[in-house]
Amino acid sequence: MTAPLPRRCYIQGITLQGRTFRPSDWAERLAGAMSSFRPAGGLGGKAAYIGYSPYCVPQVVDGVKCVLVSEALRDIEPMAWDFVMNFARDNELRVLDVPPR
């Protein structure tokens, strides 16, 4: 039996009031700040500094900038999870659950 996949959510670049969140590169900045959080046994050396964490990835969904966040980040570093979720709350960004795969 396999373990259930962790919950995932999108932080959308649209405020609760319906405005586009600025600056325009907010998703890349947020995901870049989380880029060091990786699965155990992840790549080291130069590869560790290239790319985003699989737990926090910027994406565009239906023309809206988003960050896809995996709840697995909470298991690796609860403070990183809190940082990302507090960022969304403090900036009044929409957070939507992603349907299970």
C-alpha cells in the first residue's frame, strides 16, 4: 500500500479583492526563496543551486501567475511552510487546493 500524496495548493497572484498582485515577478521570488528545501538525498554541488524546489514551484495557470506549494514542505521545514502560507495571508492572495492526482 502506498502512502497518500501530500496535499498541494496554488497561491494565486490575485488578491481577495480581485486585483493582480505586484511586483510581477513575485512568484519567482517566493519560489526562489524556497529553492533550498529539497527532498532528502537531493542533488548536491552545482545542481543544488539551479532550479526551484519541487515543493514550491512558480507556474502560470489560466493566465494567472501562481506558486504550486506541496504540503510536503511542512514535513521538511515547518517554518518554511509557515512562511509561504503567511506570505499568502499577509498579502491577501487567493489559495486554492489542487485536486488529488
